[in-house]
Amino acid sequence: MTGITRTTKEKIIKAFFFIIAATSVIILGLIILSLFREAWPIFRATSMKDFLFGTEWYPTYDPPSFGIWPLIVGSLIVTVCSTLIAVPIGVLSAIYISELAHPRAKEILKPVIELLAGLPSVVLGFFGMVVLAPWLQDTFDLPTGLNIVNASLMLAIMAIPTISSISEDALYSVPREFKEASYALGATKYETIVRVIVPAALSGVSTAVILGMSRAIGETMVVLMVAGGAAAVPESLFDSVRPMPASIAAEMGETPFRSDHYHALFAIAVVLFFLTLAFNLIADYVSHKFREEGSATL
Amino acid sequence: MKSGNLRWRYIKQFLFFGLVKLAVALIALALGGILLYLLMQGYSAISWDFLTKPPTDAMTKGGIMPAIIGTFYLMVGSIAVSLPLGVASAVYLSEYSKKSRTLRIIRIGINCLAGVPSIVFGLFGLGLFVVYLKFGSSILAGSLTLGILILPTIIGASEEALKGVPQTFREASLALGVSKWQTIYHIVLPNALPGILTGSILGIGRAAGETAPIMFTAAAFFTARLPASIFDEVMALPYHIYVLATAGTRIEETRPLQYGTALVLIALVLGINFVAILFRSYTRRRKSW
Amino acid sequence: MVKLNEHDGSIISVQDVNFYYGASKALTDINMSFKKNQVTALIGPSGCGKSTLLRLLNRMNDLIDGTRVEGRVYFEGKNIYDPHVDPVDIRRKIGMVFQKPNPFPKSIFNNIIYGPTLSGAGSRSDLSALVEKSLKQSVLWDEVKDILNQSAMRLSGGQQQRLCIARALAMNPDILLMDEPTSALDPISTAKIEELIDELKKDYTIIIVTHNMQQAARVSDETGFFYLGKLIEYNQTAKIFTKPDLKQTEDYITGRFG
Ligand SMILES: Nc1ncnc2c1ncn2[C@@H]1O[C@H](COP(=O)(O)OP(=O)(O)OP(=O)(O)O)[C@@H](O)[C@H]1O
Ligand SMILES: [Mg+2]
């Protein structure tokens, strides 16, 4: 043995791995820190209340006005609309893949869905911009096709593979005995799915839904390219909006370094960060409950 | 009466299954339609010159070679950052950690990191790497940002791969008087390698397709020459699509370039993911335990 | 304090041991010493703590979170639960064969040299000799001598188990612990391994857990009967199986319970 004993060496190795594993937490801390550091000064120019609930986002006017309420509403509305589209389609397709599809079909469908989950969002944004927008504009005779409907549709298309794939895992892991017990009691396949399988997989499915929403609210390129960019509280689904990520992405390149506007954009990132954090903590809680109590808690 | 009831149950089932199939058809229609449309529109723009020549005439003509190269650098850079960190984190989580509050904090941290929006990573990279550490907008700053973005994916995949190695292998090795680290290094990691590789390839695919994180940390609108060091800015495929489609005065005129670039990016990302999925099913079938 | 090890020819001895999985107690007040170059069988109904005791002897229980040991286990005059003792050293001297054969997904050759190379054994030719010697000891050599580079996963269950024995023997241990080594095997493989145990006892001390009464009677010199985490009776095998001291032991052996 060269100097240090094996036990010491093993301890050093373990400590090394611990430090690396802790980097994720450190990075998360750094993210929070650096966001706050750059966001903080905006509250010299405006109050927290005016910032969050002010309805006017005119960062480049003189005097500027930093109310992000329209941006928050924009984010929430496209998230909710896209969820309303993506959840039923995603979950129903998961039911198909897990319960109805022929094993051969399943073997193809599952990887295809997984593949599509990797479609770059800039491509979807691009498609929404050059194909869906003109079509919407012509068909509904609108001033612009870049609006809530377009953004929600493209976001939904982006979220569906994620929701479908995670839901399918949850449905698939429902124990066979449950299904058999249900069939043995004379239930139809439909009844078994709706009364037994889906409830048993509910936490997994809800996790999928929450994660899908969290992706939608944080997604940048799609809303940057197809939401239209109007920083006003919308009155109809065919209005343009400017969700928070779009605002940051569009304006950060143009704004002077460490101006009030720059700080305001970082403050928006803080809001966005905590919003998605909340979603993820809920998802973490739900899936934990699922894992610990398992299918026993029907 | 009874048979009428049963009939109604079967009608319900019929309707429900119809709905389920409709959902699948909608997905196939939407995603298949989008891919097919982009393929048809982009196909004609693709040529050898398009792939190997730089843009010309203020980016209204020519190819996308610098963007392909730039994306390649960012892919390599981000995996170089995230693979060692990710695998080592996973080794701690799967092999060393005991159930404790610290462990719970680390897990929550990783989950939260996985959920951070990509634009927030972009700002973080801007604040820390570009400004504070003075890397400037560069391959280095972009790779670090993307590397952190895909870190949770790599950790997750690696941990799953490590957990998949049967406990009996570890016991057999330890019972021979082999130390824990040697057991990990000689038995656990080699057997987890296929899973780790699959996760890495998927991570690379994700990094290749991201736009928001590199907007302020690495991506250049246009560069006249190829990057000479990791402190240079690069063009990148996703950002190039965005730029061509939204900025400039001749957006309509450059449509073919936009479709072409989009098609190249889709082919790249889906190709990478496809390789990962194929590789995974191949190693799963070959697995001897 | 008596140094049990020296005076009665025992190689390892357990003194006043209690063992806990979290809050539940799996072993109570165990005192037991194992004689050198003998085969000791541990018998008793399922869940009585046989495996726990076996794994305690080479500190394999360390791998399970939340376990706790009270008492001492003396080996070579030292308490192996002393904080200064490195379990890795102990496991090199006390080998183990598991219930289910668990070869590594490597070649037969590499399975055997795995332990020795990692604890710093010599050259390639030494290793070849070691592989041959270990495989001969475990009576597998003739069956595999031409396929040493083939994956061990392709062997039959019985062959895999003998490979695992060879792998343990390659470390040249003092003691070999075997936890139901034949319970996953067919009768012919079982017979081969029983013969093997008889052979090995010349060079090694063997402690074997078994549910098979005939097996215990056939292969062992000493037998310990456990019940609910306690050592009920510990005696020469011949005595245990013909005229046990306690009625409880007799009931178990004759199949009246458990
Ligand atoms: N990893 C563990 N965690 C908690 N309790 C355990 C664990 N392993 C064993 N036990 C408990 O300790 C007791 C003794 O178990 P042990 O495995 O030693 O029994 P055994 O005599 O080997 O049984 P068998 O003949 O079935 O192998 C049992 O009550 C068992 O439930
Ligand atoms: Mg046992």
C-alpha cells in the first residue's frame, strides 16, 4: 500500500462523487443567485406590485413602464389552452398504445412518440409561422395569424409526445392483477380502462400533465415566433400575446447592458423560474406519493 | 332488459375506442403532416453546396456549412461538460448514497434543474459565463450552458443504467474482497455503459436542437470565418433558422434556405434520437442478464 | 478473556452477537465457533437467521442500509468488527458462494482472475495456472478447458455454480461460506457439488447453509440448528441427526415442524 490505506482512499473517492453530485444543487443555487443579482436593481425603478400587476409593458418609452401583467397573462393563457388540447390527446393516445394497440404496433408507436418528443421547438415555431399563421389569417379573416390559437396549437403539438410517453409508462405499470380482477367481474374493456386502469395510474398521469404544462410555460421559441408579440392583456383567442419567455428572448439582445430594461428582463426570468419551480415541485410531490403508496391507494 | 344494458355498455366502449383512435390519428396527422410538409419544401434546397458552403450575399444565398460546424462544436462541447458530471453524479446517487436528507435535497435539486426553462438557462449562462467569467459569447459559454441544460437527462439515464446492473454482480465482486470503487469501476460501470451511452446520445440530440440557451451565450448571426478557438462565437442551425425566418428584410426571398435549414436540423436531431433508440433496443436484446 | 481461536482449534468464532435490520432483531445472543478444516452446516426454518449469520462472518451485511451488529466475531485473533478492520481484507480471506449462481458477464477465464488481479496477483502465466488449478479444484476443468474465453453466462446453472466456487477458491481463502449453494440446481449438479465440498474440506473451512436435511447429514461434520434468530443446538452432525439433545431439534429434523 502506498502511503494511504485502502479505507482512506475509498473515503476520498466517495467524497469526490458526493461533491460532483452536489454540483446540480450548487448550479441551481447559482442560477437563483445570478438571476436575483441581475434582477434586483429593477426594484429601484419600480415597486414589486407595479412590476407584477402593472398592465403596461413599455420598457423603452420615456419614462418607461415595467408592468408584466400582460406577459404573465400571455404565458398563462397559452399554457392553459395548449394543455386543454394536449392532455386529452396525449392521454388518449397513451391509452391506445398501452391497452389497445397490437404488440407489433406498440413496438413501433412507442419509439416514434419518443422520437417526436425530441423535435426542436424552433422547427415547430417555424412551421407555425410560415404555414399555420397564413392559413389562420385567411381562413378566419384575421389581422394576423400569429396569435393565441396558433401558439397554443404548436405548444400542444410540442407537449403531446411528452404527456403521451409518461402517461403510457404509468398506465403500463398498472399491475395485471387489477385488470384481471376487473375482467373476472364481468367488466368490459372500456370499463376496465376507465374504472380501474386510469384511476390506478392517475398520479403518474397527473405528473405527466404537470410536466407538460411546465414545459409549455417555459417554452421560448414557439411563443417567440408565433404568439404575435403584443404586450397587452388579450380579449379574444385570436389576439396576439407576448408570453414571458418571448419577451426575454426578443428584448435581451436589444437592451443596453445593466439598464433598467435589462434588469426587468432578469426579473421576468425570476418570475418564470419560480412558476416552473412550483410546477416541478408539485410534480415531484405527486410522483413521490405515487411511488411510495403505489397502486395500493385506489 | 339485461341484454339491452350490455348492449349500451358495448356502445359506450365502441364510442370510447373511436375517440382513442381519433387521438392517435390526430397526432399522426399533425406531426406526420408537419414533417412531410417540411420535407417536401426543404428537399429542393438541399444540395452538396448547401451543406458545404458558407452563406453569401448577406445570407440570402449560399449554404449553411458554418452553422452545421457550429452546432457540431456545441454538441461535442456540451456532452464533454455533462457526461463526466452526469455519470459521476449518478454513481454517487446509485452506489454511494444512503437515504438521508442530503440525498433528498440533491434529488430535488436535480429535478428542479430539469424543469428550469431553457431561456432561463440562457440568461444564467449570459450572467455567469459570458459576463461574470468574461468568456464572452463563445463556444465555451454555450457548451457550458447547454451542458448544464442536459445534465439532468444524463444523470437520469446513467442512474437508471446503474440501477439496472443486478445487485448480485456487486455482491459477487465484494465477496471476493474487491473494494467498492474497484467493483464500481470494473463491474458496475461497464455493465451500465450501454444505458449511459443511450442517455448521452439523447442528450446530444437535445443540445443540438435548443435555441434559447445559446441565443445570448454562443450563437452568432453571421460569422465570416470558422471558429478558431473555444472563445469564438459560432453560427448554429437552430439559431440560423430563427434568424432567417424573423430578421432581415428579405424574409420571403430566403424561404427555401429556411426550409432547407429546418430540414437539416430535423434530420440531425431525429437522426441522433433514432440512433439512440436503435442502440438501446439492440443492447436490450443482447443483454445476457 | 479467553482467546477462543487458539485453544479449541476453531478458526472463527462468534461471541455474544445480536444483529438488527433497522429495529427488528434477526439474531439473538449467538455464541458459536467453527472448527478448522471441517464442514459446518447451519439449518433451521426459513427466516431464522442462517443467511444473516453467514453474511455476518465476512461482513457482507455491511452492504445493507440500517443494519447493526452487537458483539464480536474473532478471526485470526482479531475482532473483524473492530473499527480498524477493513472489510475488504476480511472478504479476501473469507470467500462466499451464493444461493443463485452469479457469474459476471465476462469470459470464464476473466471471471476467475477477476478477484486475484484486482488484489494485485502476478503475471499472465501465473494467472493461467491459477485458473487451471481453481477449475480443477471445483471439478469444472474438463468441461470448460476448451472454452475458457467463452462467456460464463452460457454455462448451465450447475456449471455456473461450480465456476463461482472456482472463482472464490482462486482467492485462496481460509474459509468458504456457502448459502444454499445447491438449492437452484438439479440433482446431478447437486451431487457434484456435494462431492466437491467433501474434497475441499482438506484445504478449507466450509460453512454451509442448507434446507436439505440429507445434504447437511451427508456433507457436514458439525451442525447448528437455528430457530427464530437463536442458536438452539450446536453439535456433531452425527449426534444431531441421531440423538439430538433437544426435542425441538428432533422435531425439526424429522419434519414434525418448520
Ligand atoms: N435485508 C433485510 N432487511 C430487513 N430484514 C431482513 C433482511 N434480510 C433478512 N431479514 C430478516 O431477517 C430474518 C432472518 O433472515 P435470513 O435471511 O437470515 O433468514 P434465513 O434463515 O436465511 O431464511 P431462508 O432459509 O429463507 O433463506 C428474517 O426475519 C428476515 O425477514
Ligand atoms: Mg437464507
